[in-house]
Amino acid sequence: MENTQNPPAEIDTDAFVVRRTIRIAAPREKVWRTVTEPELVSQWFGRITLEGTGAGAVGTIGWPGERRVPIRVETFVPSTEVSYRWCNEEGPLSETVDDERATVFTFTLEDAPGGTQLTVVETGFGGTSDPQQMMADHRGGWDAELDKLVALLERGA
């Protein structure tokens, strides 16, 4: 993967949070579309399908060779913030988001010199079966996936 020159994700073990802030040399509207429109999200993250739009939309997300997990849009503030609640614990999954075992990841977008600053904060790991392992896995995931996002947007796709 390309080196985006962005710092890696960090874990706050006391708060059960994973956070990463990156800069993208692309306009905020373009970044917004790429983190909210399923066909664009699927180009850099997992393959996502949603029924409906905005807060309350529900669907699934998955990666090749892995199971699809339920996902729900929690907040939707155009061009500024979107959050998704998803269930990706090991073990049996319900067909809908299990709020007890779910984590929530929030993308916050801000204008930055030469482009956009995007911060992802994932919370709720305290309710998972193995918080430390899940946070470590998701930290690595956010590093890899957000690097793909930067590469996609900065090459003009």
C-alpha cells in the first residue's frame, strides 16, 4: 500500500476507542461522497449495501472471503459527519445490528489547507467479547483502509 504520510491510528485503552486523523488532498465534498455513497465506499472499504439514505439506513458490509455483517447509519450531517454502527464480533450474528455488541465509527470532515482533514473515531469496544484484540484489529484496519481512501482520492478516481 502507498505511504500516505498520515500518522497511524491510536488506541485509547481506558476509553475503549480507536482514532485516526488524516489529511486528503481532495475537496471535502468529494471526500464526503466517498465515505457515504455505497458504490464509492465499496471502492476503498468493504462492499457495503444500504437500504434507505441518511440516518436509519440499514444494510450489510463485508470483504472478499469474509462474512457480511449488519450495519446501520446512526448520524448523517451532510459534508460534516456520518457514523455507522456495525456488528463484527466473532460468533453468530443476528440479521440486524445487535446494539449490545456493536461498535460505532464516526467520520468527521473539516476543511484543511489543500484539501480535507478526516477523523475516524470508533467507540463501543467495551461491549465486545475481547476489547483489546478488537481494538488492535480495528487499529490495523483503519490504517489500511484509510490509506486506500487517500490513494483513491488523491489519484483522481
